Amino acid sequence: MKTAHRIRMNPTPEHVEYLKRACGTRRFIYNWGREQWEKQYQAYKLEQETVPEEQRVLTPPNAFSLKKQFHAIRADVYPWTYEVTKCVVEGAFDDLGKAYRNFFAGRAAYPHYKKKGKSHESFYLSNDKFTLGSHWIAIPGLGRFILDQRKQEKKRGKLRRKLGTVNLTEKLRFVERGKASVPPKKRNRRKQVLCENVTILGATVSCEAGQWYLSIQVEIKKSSPQTPVSVVGVDVGLKQVAVVSDGRVLENQKPLAHHLNKLGKLQRQLSRKQKTKDPETGKTTFSNNYQKQRVKVARKHQQIANIRRDVQHKFTIELARTCGTIGVEDLNILGMMSNRKLSRTVADVAMGQLLQFLKTKVAASGGTLFIASRWFPSTKRCSGCGHVKKRMPLKHRTYQCLACGLVIDRDLNASLNLAQFAQDMLRHLSA
């Protein structure tokens, strides 16, 4: 299976300058390709409408042709792009091609330009261009860049490898059995994932709230764990994030609601920082205090997301290890977000993230996940006799069956119906 390990980096100020330049170069090349793609497509479309078929010479644009076009003019027009690793250029055009493929397949919106300070800052490293150590990574071109900044060309051979390494907070958790060393601390041993084979596919360096992270993509092969035989249903909601048919409940931690006052205070302080807009160019210049406050707001958002992510990771991994078959319901999350009275609560619960964690962890544990249609009446159906109500408003927290008289919590009733759905799907597959 393919997975990834995200590790926090501890770069020096010199390292950060190179990382920011690599992210900026990737953003510039992506925008350049996006602009050229639009121009060439408009020319191709005009030729299709006005020129006879036998005289047409233009073809639709693609990422590979744009990359060749960029390399042809790179040395003369954009020589500063050689200051960073060539993986930045390759990754930018790969991202551009993927963005258009997703758009044509209907999976995403039309690709837009990436703006500094708005878009996600990151760049890709291929597996043969970096060296991963115990607690460090050697990024190509980093040592040369630092020496050029220091103007010490004579000592480049001795210092390049040392300067080009960035400290990591932890080791790669995926290790091969024969090459694994036993960590002395118990918590570090618990983090290790022993595998039969580990292949590094690549890495992505990204910045989030002023902190740098390295995401290492690996392909691993490990023995499948013994799959449990229990069948459960999981109902996802707002009052309780998840209710399992066997009685387990994941309470709503409400991280956004608990930190909303502090977040609002930080955002009000940000709005009072100095920023000026040039009337001629339309470019906004932000003060240094504005940039510092923006990082504080971003880190508060990161803290809220980390609280939510940590709880959901622990709950889903326990569920995947103890249950062999799980039934869940597909949800119209965008429709729920359109309700102005519930949108903040729906966003705070992050039901989509919980279901995504459940999918990946159940697949890794060798279990089976059945997803019921969003029209499946899990809430309206009685788990005892099967009677379906016409309406079940959100304010009714208890399900009372009009046919058999069953009185049960509405979320537990829905989870029992989803467990029955999973059992029916198992019987259908085995038949």
C-alpha cells in the first residue's frame, strides 16, 4: 500500500530563505504555465472555428509541451530559476497537468492562479534527488545556495553536504524488519511500523502557519493483521461526532467553539495592523507587524485543526482495529454547510475528515467499509421492526416507533440500521 509520513522540520534562517524561494519559484512557474495554457487554448479554439480542417496546425496545450517551451527560454528569460532544484520545475508542471485533468474529469473547478500569501506553499522532491537520514534530510541545491549567499565559493566542497541538511524532529516510522533498530524509549517503539519492504516514492516540503513540514511518500509491504469478525454501524452527527452500534461514542470536542473568543481577538488585532494599497498598481503592502499577527492567527487555526484531527485519528484507528466490517452513510456535507444556522457546527465537527480517516484505516487494517446511499433512511427507520417514519426533525433526539413502541436514542437507532445494512451487504457478497 502507499502511504505517507509527515514530519516537522527545524530549518535555520538560511534554510528558510531557500525553502521560500523554492516555493515562490514553483508558484511562478505554475502561473506561467496556466497563462500559456489559456493563450494556446484560445488560439487553438479560434483556429478550429475559422480555419478549414486540412489547414489546421495547432494542437491543444498540455503540460509536457509547456515544460519543453519553458526549458527553451529558461536560461535567457528566467535564469534565477536555476537557483533551486530542478524538482521544483518538474513538480509545477505536473501539478498543472493534474489540475486540468481533474477539471476535465469533473472532479475539481477550473484551475486558477496561485497568489502569494493565499495559496498553499509547497514544492516536490523526487525520490532520487534527496537523501534521508536518521533525523535529517539533504535537499538538493540547498548547500550551494547558502554558499552563494555567503560568497564562500572556495570552501564549497567541504561545506555543501553539511549546509544542505535540514534537521527533522523524528525518524521515518516505516522501517524494514531486518534493518530496524530497537528504540530505547517505549513511545518511540510504539511509533515504529515494521514492514517487509519500504520504498520511498518522493517527498513534499510545505509551510503551514510559519512552520515547515516534510511529507515522505512511501510504498510499504507488510503482513496483513488478523481481521476482526465484528460488524458495526457508525452514525455521524453533530451532538455526538460518531455513535457506534456497540455503544461507543465519540463526543463532540467543539475545538472551534472553545477557541472562538481567542481567535476573534487575534483577528481583530490583525485587522488593525497597517496595510497600504497602491492606487496605480492595486498592490497591497503589509507591515511587519501585520505579517507577525497573521502567523499568530494561522497558528491558532492550526491548533484548532490539530485538536480535531488528533481525536478523530485515535477514534478511527481503534475502530478499524476492533471491527472487521463497518457500515457508514454517505453525507451531503455541502448541503448541510449551506444551512446558515448549522454551518459553523458542521464545519467544527469535520464529518468528511472523519469518514476519510475511517476509509484509509479500515483498508490498512484489512477490514471492509460499506457506504450506504445518502437516501438510506437510517434515522427514520426503526431498528426493531423496520417501520419507516415520514419525518424525523433534528429537534427530536429520541426515536419513538409508532408500530412496535420502541424508544431509543436517534443516533444509536441510526447506527443499528447501518450495522444491519453492513450485514446485508456481507450476505449479498457471500451469496
